[in-house]
Amino acid sequence: MMPDPLFAVRDRVVVVTGGGGKLGGQFARALLARGAKVVVFDAADAATVRGRYADQAADAALRCFQVDVTSRDSITAALHRVEDEWGVPSGLINAAAIDAPPDAPPEENGPFETYPAASFDRIMAVNVKGTMLCCQAIGETMAKAGRGSIVNICSTYGLVSPDQSLYDYRRERGETFYKPVTYSASKSAILNLTRYLATYWGRQGVRVNTLTPGGVFANQERDFLEGYAKRTPMGRMAHEDEMNGGVIFLLSDASSYMTGANLVIDGGWTAW
Ligand SMILES: NC(=O)c1ccc[n+]([C@@H]2O[C@H](COP(=O)([O-])OP(=O)(O)OC[C@H]3O[C@@H](n4cnc5c(N)ncnc54)[C@H](O)[C@@H]3O)[C@@H](O)[C@H]2O)c1
């Protein structure tokens, strides 16, 4: 069967930040499988990240750079190398982000009243400033070239508050756990960063949209999975490849009249 030209990404150069991680890795793989040239920017060591793609046949179409998205110099240095080899990227997916892991020290995952300001700064720096700086550096070159599509990754926790009752089981077993505030605040900032840039570059051929995934299954604890399923109209977490269709849609000409929008793929979590 011929590939559908409407959703074509063949030969497009797409930068995927956080491509060393779970969803970023999925996006990169989905693009490589469709003939795109993929550039991974990740804080992790480039050889290690590349090793995670060892199964991927399209080796020649993959470049991995160790980039700290909180540093404009780090982004620019890698971007110059991409441009020298492949030209100005036509796609950018901002997936690099951090959150306090579920097993972080109690002050990170404790009550809001004692949440550390330093943790707020650290997470905002990657999730918001990092996304802004990548848009700034790469979006500028796209605007000069007169074309481009940027996809900023949000989260359901950026649209609505975490439901703290989902974590009752942890408090019932004696922990002081509350899903912390910064991830939510950072992800909601993505929505208006996207809208701002969509309007700013609207006439220069650069489209900017948000993609909002729901929670992705990663062998979480049984109590968490049951609670999550109960709160989700579709009754389950996402599989890690279930955002790929949205990403291909947003990067391809299938979404050519879409900018400043938010594509929500959450199994209905935010529908009630
Ligand atoms: N996994 C989920 O359930 C889920 C749900 C909703 C939204 N999201 C969003 O999807 C995106 C990807 O999430 P994931 O689950 O794949 O996360 P992940 O932790 O698996 O991957 C994140 C990647 O970002 C990289 N990174 C961290 N700091 C960086 C920095 N300063 N510079 C460059 N790279 C840096 C990490 O090295 C890592 O490879 C994130 O934006 C996340 O908020 C994830």
C-alpha cells in the first residue's frame, strides 16, 4: 500500500527533545519508520541514547546530541551541526521534561505548604524555559525558512489539577505523598507559550501546537493502576505508542490549517 501523502513526513528533519526518554523515543521511532530524519536532543550521553535505537534500521537518518535544553548555547551548538548536515529543521517536538519521581524524598512529594522553592525553579527551568529556548532557537530558523511545525508536549495535569485522591492509598500506608505542584504549573505554561508563538509566527509559515497526553502505562503499582482506570472513561492508561498518531498528524500537512491548538489524547480523563 502507498503511504498516505497527507500524513507524509518523509525526508523532513525533525528535532525531538527528550528523545532519550519514553515518549520522545516513541516519537523518534514513529518518525524514523516513516522516513523522516530525526535529531535527538537529550541531556543524557549521546552514545547511550543512540544505543537505545540499536533496533532501528534507519541508522543513517538518526543523529543524537547531548543537549541541555536550559542552555541556549548548548541548543545553538547542536542546531548548527544539524543545519550544516541536513539544513533547517522543519519539525520540532519539545518532549524533554522532568518531574519529581514517585520515590523522591518526602519534602519533594509532600504537602504543598512545605514544598521547596528550589524544586520549583529546577522543574520550571527544564519544562518551561527549556521549551521556550528550543522554540526560540529552532523556531527562528524555521520562520526565516518560511515553514515549520512545532509540537509542545503538555500533560493532562497541565489542563486540570492532579486528583490527589488517586494517591490516597499512599497516605493510607503512612506516606505524606501529594502529587507536587510544579509539574502542573509548568505544563499549563506550555499551553499559552504555544498560543503566543502560534500567533507570533502565524504569517511566517511556522505552526505551533500542543499535544496533551494522558498517563502512560509503565508498570505502576496495582493500586495506582486501578485508581487511574476508574477515573478514566476508557478505563485504562495509554500505551506508550498511542500519542504517535497525533504527533505525525501535527508535523505533517494533514494539520496544515491548525495552529495554537491543543490536541488532547487522554482516554477521556479531562472529559468529565
Ligand atoms: N509518561 C507519561 O505518562 C506522560 C504523560 C503526560 C505527559 N508526558 C510528557 O511527555 C514528555 C515525555 O515524557 P516521558 O514519560 O517520555 O519522560 P522521560 O523521563 O522518559 O523522558 C524525558 C527525557 O528528557 C530528558 N531531559 C531531562 N532534562 C533535560 C534537559 N535539561 N535537557 C535535555 N533533555 C532533558 C531526559 O534525559 C529524558 O530522556 C514530557 O514532556 C512529559 O511531561 C508524559
